[in-house]
Amino acid sequence: MNFYKPYKETKMVCTLCQHYCKIKEGNTGICGVNKNVGGAIECLVYGYPSALNIDRIEKKPLYHFLPGSKILSLGTVGCDFKCSFCQNWDISQEQKVDKSHYYSPKDIVKLAVDNECPSIAYTYNEPTIFYPYARDIALEAKKEGIKSVYVSNGFESNEVIEDMENIIDAINIDLKSFDPHYYKKNLRGNLDKVLENIKSFKRKKIWIEITTLIVPTQNDSDEELDKIVSFIKNELGVDVPWHITAFHPDYKDLALPPTSVESLKRAYDIGKSYGLNYVYMGNITHETPTICPSCGTVLIQRDYFKETISFLDHSKCFNCGTEIQGVFHE
Ligand code: SF4
């Protein structure tokens, strides 16, 4: 399947993300890794992950999707956003592809099978820019009963979103701000497109969790957090988990302070005050457990990226039988 089409006489449009770059022969788009080669867009990172690890799924973060399981995680160089605070900037803002080792989709799936990983994550940089590779891996993985997880900025093209249905099983989307100017100026993205995409994932029944990196002075006002939480509640529902994670100075934002625990707790309180059932604080040394929204029983206990203990009775609270939203079985 191709994710490009001709544009006028001399260009091709890449249809992988909402930038829809119009690319001349021999040039690449904004991400630097999709190139017009002879009238076709070639994904230069296909087969060349720049990072390949086995993580705990909680690290993605996904808390309601196969909790406690291992996940084979891969990313490539390149990104379609230019976030000044990127925590993975060394690969996301790199465009030089290391071609010393080719991993076919089958190779990646074999690694997942050999390491007993029930799922594979496309993560570290924005996976939409390497969707042709992620898609082929995901289809190969399905043959082995292995699920696929996307960790994304939510800037997929309409074409990619249409295609992801029944291929990608879960997605964690960064909702980085609720300020359209901030999205445009600081991230080179578009808030409205991201919000529309998040709603599309929900309609397509892909399991969604939302993450907001709380960056001091940039997106941490009560007013902005209110808007983020209202969107989650009104458009996605109170059962969609919201991860609020701590920023550490990185890349170009070295002058900003790290997020304080107090600031995370303030965001947590705002989330809970709107009735969100699952608000989780991350990148700090303690992790928030999953608590039954009906009876308050602790259902999943996490120990900072080391161990997860689930007390769920299948997907139900063992104490009162309330159904907990998520994917809890392979
Ligand atoms: S993936 Fe996005 S940024 Fe990269 S070339 Fe395609 S449309 Fe442009």
C-alpha cells in the first residue's frame, strides 16, 4: 500500500502525516526521512531502527493494556514535530540513517517471539513517519498473535488513521498543550488536527491513553489543564487514562526547571475534580495505582518500572465486580 500521490507535474504528496508535504524529486519532507525517489516516496528508515529495546509496557506509558507485560520497542530517526523539550531529541531530530543492520518485519517479529513479548511498540520518535515499516511489522505480528502499540503525537494523516483500524491495537497520544499557537510555533504541529485524530482513534475503537508532559510555565496553568481535562472527559469519556508526566530539562529547554511533584499533584487534582477515573503521575519515583472507581479497592499496584501486580479478576474489580476499561488479556 502506498502513502503518496502525485501533485501537479513535478511533485509528490506524502500522505503519512498531516503536513502532507509536497516533495520534489530528490528531496525529503519535513521529517527528513521520506524522500521523492523517481516519482515514489521512499521511507528511508524502513528496516533501520535506531533504537530497539525490551521495555515494560508501563514505560510507554500504557497502564490499561496488558499490564506488567514486556513490549519490544523500536523507533527510527526523524520526526514530523520539532518540540524544543523533546526527551528523545538525539534520535527524533537526527536524519542520518544508520544502514549497518537491516531488520525485516519478520526479523522484528521473531525478536518479539523469542523474547516472549506479547506486543510491539512503535515509539521513541513519531511512528507515523515510518508507518510503512510499522504496518508491515504489525501485519506480520498479527500472524503470531502479537499486538501492536503506537506511541504518537497524534498527527497522523487521514489515510494512515483509516488504515490503522484492525492493525494497531492501542495508542498512547501526547496531548502536549491546549494552545493552538503553542502547537504551531513551538511544536510545528496543529492542535485541531491532533484533537480530531484523537476522536477518530476513539471511533475506531483503538485503545487510547493520553499523556501530557507538564512543562513548567509552558502548559501548566490551571486554565490550560482544565481545557485538556474537559476535552478528555467530554470527547473521550472518564475511563480514558490520563498520564501526567514530569519534564526534565532537555534539548533546547535547558533553562526551564524540572516539573515539581506539587505541580504534578495539582494536575492530578484537576483531573480527578472533573471525574476522570484514571489519572496517573509519571517520571517521578512513585507510581499511581489503578483504583476501582466504584469501591476504591487497589486493583493494579506498580513499583516504578520494576513490577506490576494486577489483582483484577479478568477485567473486573475482584471486590465489587465493576468492569475496568482496557485490554487485560492477550
Ligand atoms: S511523514 Fe509527514 S513530515 Fe514526513 S514527508 Fe511525509 S508528510 Fe512530510
